[in-house]
Amino acid sequence: MLNLKRLETVTEIQSLKKGSTVIVEWKEGSSEYKRGNKVGIYKRIWGINRSNEVILELRRNIYFSIDMYLSGESVAKAAYVIKGEEQ
């Protein structure tokens, strides 16, 4: 069984390392949800860019804004990291 940690603060999100595995539950209406991905597992994330976005998959342009996520306005409903990978 996976031991998941929900990402809830700026510090937790910014502590993600390039290559971490992040699991994202997408909101209804998001492009990923419309593709049939209610939950996405992103192995080896790209990192955080200068616009304060978590880049999950560069090639397919999958990302979410940290500020919007924390305020509940993001297309990402919830994001998790496997415990032990967050630091």
C-alpha cells in the first residue's frame, strides 16, 4: 500500500524534487478530466518553473499553478506525493 501525503502548503509543494512521483486528482472540466484522467500519476515530474507552476509532464504540457491550487481555484483538485519523496 502506498503511503501518500497530500500537498497542502507552499513549503510542501516547493520541497518536491525533480523526478518525484506526484498523484493529481483533476477537477471536472479540466483538460485531463475530459481526456478520461480523473486521477493522474506523474512519475518523474519536471519541477517548478519561474511562474510558480508544478510541471508534471513537459511534453504534454501538464501542469498546475501552485497559488491557484492552494486557493482552490486550480484545475487540480488534490495533489499527493509518495511519503519519503517530498524531501
